[in-house]
Amino acid sequence: MLMTSIWAATADPAPETPSLDAAAEADVAIVGAGYTGIAAALRLAAGGARVVVLDAGEPGAGASGRNGGQVIPGLKYDPDELAAFYGEAGVAFVGATADLVFDLVAAHGIACDAARGGWIQPTLKHAHLPKLHARAAQWAKRGAPVDILDAGATARLTGSAAFVGGWIDRRAGRLHPLNYMRGLLRAALGAGVRIHGFSRATGLRRAGGRWRLATSAGPEVTAAQVLIATNGYTDDLWPRLKQTVIPANSFQVATSPLDPAVLRRVLPEGSVVSDSRRVANYFRIGPGGRLMMGGRGSFAEPRTAADFAALGPAVAAFFPDLADVPLEFGWAGRIALTRDFLPHVHQPAPGITIALGYNGRGVALASALGTALGAHLLDPTAPLPLKLTDISPLPLHPLHRYYATAMIHYYRLRDRLER
């Protein structure tokens, strides 16, 4: 198995984003060149703002370029629950996040294999069917193109006989996440945004009514406003922020190319899938006609093929006839989990805005929230789609690997016990 992602192996060349080599002035400085930061930069540049983006490594090398490429609207909560948090305007926003992604792809001509084959949430558990049916009904009530699937329809659309039913959200789709990221980078650079990789923001202080960002590259960036968009790679740049999220690894594998006859049966409409268990697997067809399978992994970065041992059995469980298909690629990306499983937007000081905590829904949500934040930074009277919250560190955060691991084991036990 190659210890690299299928996306890195099949991506277009990265645009030039050299490290910062001279002091820079900006209207807005953005820390983090992932989906949130670059979508915000695009919107800001369209409004005439001078924007400088800093990233600790190569832009797109984090979760924005390593995820499963599943473009799923909504959040983990059902629409009626979200309405209690955010109102119907917030529900409409999260319901339209996939639309925003495909609009960006079209507007900037990004070649990233984008297609809308829908998202299927099937279940192995009869006990989960009422909740999935209620979820679909709540979205249908709000005009979303969704359908409830019985066992036969689920088997036809997934190619797996393992499921007892589910639902499909046809707003969703798929793309090549690293090519999407690099397309956004090219669009932002073309709009005049300055993007500097390998330029970690190491310090942030207020001076003369503006913010000054120290960097690992040496020079400083001075800006009226700062957007911190580091998600699962958040460090200590802003006090206590790192302690508000649990950075968890999502592991993925990709098989060798499947036989054409198998591809006509497995996910024949190009849908993406994530099952309804608390500790779920997700899968899709990726580059070269490979089956990609993902799931929760250890908190440590993978080092050998043995770290992906749980994903081979997952392939076999859903597709027994593919049990012997070799796994060619294995990789992980870091997501940010919050205590309430909601994204967090903070404005802890004048001129500072922070967004993080996508809980595995980052492709669509980060792109849409970044765009909305860019509009808000241009015009503070433009309403934010999600409410602001205070920075609230998780209790015993240094022990998060231990208690989060315990919770995962507990959730897996509950998954096993349900029928």
C-alpha cells in the first residue's frame, strides 16, 4: 500500500505560493489556506479588499486536500433541531452549502471531476429507519430533493445488499478535493490575493489600531482585520482556541481499479455514501474507478499499512465480492470535532474573526461559511449565517485522546447492540 492519498497521486500541479519574503500590508490577513480561508479571500477580493493569506505548509496539504471529496449539505443535526439553534435562515444556509460549492466550481472553471450524484445515508440497523425517514421528511418539507429508500432501492443505488434502507439527498455530490482546492487557489491568485505557504503565523498582537502577525518566514503582516481559519490544525495563535476542538484523524483507503462490470453495479449513479452508525464508514468511487472507503482512525498519524487494518474488513462487509481487491492507497486527514457537533464562529476582539469545527462536513460547509465570512468582513452589517459563540475550552482538553477514544468505543458498542 502506498502511504499517500489518491488525491495527491492524481492532482494537477500546485500553483506557486512562495513563503513570505517581505513585510506585507493588507485589509484582511487570513491564517489558513484551506477551503474557509480561500473562499473568504475570493469574496473579499471580489469586493476590492487587499488580502494576504498565510499557511503553515503547502496550501491544501491539510484536510482540504485529503478528505473524501463528499459534498454534503446540512449538518449532523436534523433541520427542525437546526431551526432551534439558528432559525430557518440558518437552516436554509446549511441546506444550500453544496449549491455554493458547485457554483464556485462553475464560476471559476475548476476541473475537479465535480458531479451531483447525491448523498446516500443508508443504515444497517432497523432501529435507525424511523430517524432517517424523519430527517428526509424534514428536508422535503423545506423543498429539498430527497427520497426515502427501501432495502431494494438502497441495494440498487449502492451496490451493497448490507443495508436495510435509508434516504438520498440529491443536492449532494462529489469532487476531487485537492484539485478543487488548487482551483480555488488559482482563482484567488488571479483575483490579486497574496497566498504564502510555509509561512506559519507565530504571533498576533495589536499595534496602532491594526493587527500585526509574526511569521515563521520572518517578515510580518499588518492588517485591519484577521480571519483565523485553521480548523483541525489549530494551534496556540489565539489563546484557548486550540482547546475548543478535538483534532481527530479520518482514515481512508483506495482499492486498485475495479473491473468495469463491478463499476456498473457499485454506486452506478456516482453517489457518495456514509452510513448511519455513530462510528460510521463512508465510501465512493474515486479516480481510476477505485472504491474509496473511509472511517475513524487513531489520533496518531498513520505510519504503516497496519494502521489501516480496519478499513479492509469494512470493504468486505459492504462488498463481500471485493474482499480480495488490493488496497493501493492509504492516508488520513484531520477534522475538528466540537463538543456540540456544531461549527463555531467567534469574534473575540475587534478585528478578529475565527471559524472552525466542521465535524466532518467541511467541503461544503467550509466553502460556504468562508464565502459568507468574506461578505461580512467587507460589510459588517451583512448578517452572519451562524450565530457567534464564545471561546469555551473543553474540560481536561490535554486528555482528549483518552476520553474521546473511550467515547468511540462506547459508540461502537451501542452500534453493535442495536438491531
